[in-house]
Amino acid sequence: MPVIEYKCPNCGSSMVFDSESGMLHCPSCGRDDNIEEIPDPLTRNVFTENEVNEYHCTSCGAVIMTEAETTATVCSFCGSSVVLGDRLTGELAPAKIIPFSISKEEAMQAFRKWCRNGLLTPSDFMTADRIKGITGIYVPFWLYGLHNHIEVRGLGTKVRSYTRGDYHYTETMHFEVYRKIRLNYDNVPIDAAEKMNDELMDKLEPFPYGQLKSFKSPYLAGFIAEKYSYDESELLPRAKEKIRQYIDSYIQSSASGYATVSFTDKQIDTTLARADYVLLPVWMVQYDYKKAEHTFAMNGQTGKVVGKPPISKGKVSAWFAGVSGISFLSLKLISWMMGGGFW
């Protein structure tokens, strides 16, 4: 099985992708290599679906057992970064990648800062000293280009009020509303890894798609990477559903000149323009708190953190008590200003 490991030409150590410099970096001697100038050794072999294969580390010879979805990992014996080349070729080859720009140390600092901002989280959770593990993962996504042809019909009203003499009139005019709209959406992201929480991945958006680069395997060195569990046709319905709220909002805004609008017929024809298989950077944080494990995710480019921290019942009670007290004092002050007694 083809295992790709990037050895330093100077000292022979395993090289990794450095998020700060964007270069392939040797932690031992400090050598940096431009990834765009490194020939990509991927072959055209295609990996068999749903198979668990045995690989051998090129540094120590140890057996590397991986799940079928894993495309890059580290040797559990010597820590060398390895890329499983046969899982990144043919139909499994990503078209683009957004490399990590946030290092592991920066991710830890950002997560600790995020924890301290939790106004209703327990005080001992906010110290962020129970991080069980933090892993940089390239998550597989499909980026969809969707073209929409829309026709809507409905009824709208416009209301005019005026006064003549001693009489006040309200005039309501009724209109037939028709709109023919074309809407194109580009880079609609849908995560394609079965093991990833869809809600967490959706909340990590937006990713800076201007940072997309043509895929090259050295970007994976030092990180975990997954291949897609679902192809573009399987996730297309979810992509269509994801843009539905934006289509509805646009339709509503197109009839903003009316007092009221009720649409009686909507015809939305969505066609797939393109679907690109890409890898996007995510830091996954496992946090152990009171014998329960909490999972958080961080956008590896923007630093945005998402997840559900525990809530302190004491802080919630104190918050409601404070709000109730302020409301009570405000009502008493208003009563006093209107001539009533303050107490």
C-alpha cells in the first residue's frame, strides 16, 4: 500500500505542514520547502470502498491500521506524519483544499479565551484546563454551485389613508403579484463525513473560499484527513434545502413595495451547475468536565469556535434574579415619577 511520508532532504526527519508559513516544515533542522514546488507523488490507484487496509510506516516499519475514511494520519509508534496516497486518487482525489492557518498552540489559546467568555458556564469550566485532546482534521466537504429558476404568483395589497372634511378614509388596493427570478448560489458547503456532526460543521461557516488552493498532498502532513462518506448526488437534497431559506427571503424582498403579500404558487427549479470535492480545516477539541466529554469545533482558518458548553444553574438563577430585581426597581421608579409612592 502506498504510504507517503515527506522526509527532510537535510536531516531525514518527518516534515509537516506549517500553518503560519504555509510551507512544508522540518521541526528538527528548520528547513522550509514551498509546497507548490514539490512534485505530488500520488498514483492513480483507487481505494476500495468500506475496506480497512493495513499500511506500514516508512520510518519505523510499524503497522498503521486505519478506518476506511482516513486519508492522512500519524504513526502511533514514532509520530511520523503519513499520507495514504491510494485513498486520494481517481474519484477520491479532492479538487481543492483550504490549508490550516491556525496552529495547534493558537487553537488552544483561542479555545481558552472562548471558554472565559461564557457568562453562564460554570467557573471551573471557564479555566479550560481539562482539554482531553485537540486534533487538526481536514474534513471533506462538497461545494455546490446551484442555479435556480423561480416563478412565483400571489396577491398583494397597498393601503392608503387620507382625510376629506370630517371623514377619514382607508383605501385598500389589491394586486396580482408575479415574479420571475434567477438566483445562482456558489460554494454551498455540505460536509460529507459520516462521523462529523452536521450541526457543528454548519455553524463553523463561513470558510474563506478565496483561500482555496489546488489540492496537493503535502498540505495534509501533520494532520488527520478524512475522505467523503457520501457522494455529491447523495448530499444534493441537503444542499437544496440549505439554500431554501435564502430563496424564500429573496422572493419576499422582491415584493417589498406592498403592505401585505401572500404567495399562492411557487415554482422553484434548482439545477446542479457543479460540485467540487474539497478539504476544509477544522480543529476538534475534546473537553472532559465532571466525567462527561464535550466536543467543540474550531474553524482552522477563522478561529470561530462552536459547541455547547455546560450551563451553571447557579449563574442562571442569579441572572434571572438580577433581571427581576432591575425590572422591579424600574417599575417602582416609574410609579414614583408618576406621583405614586416609591415604596
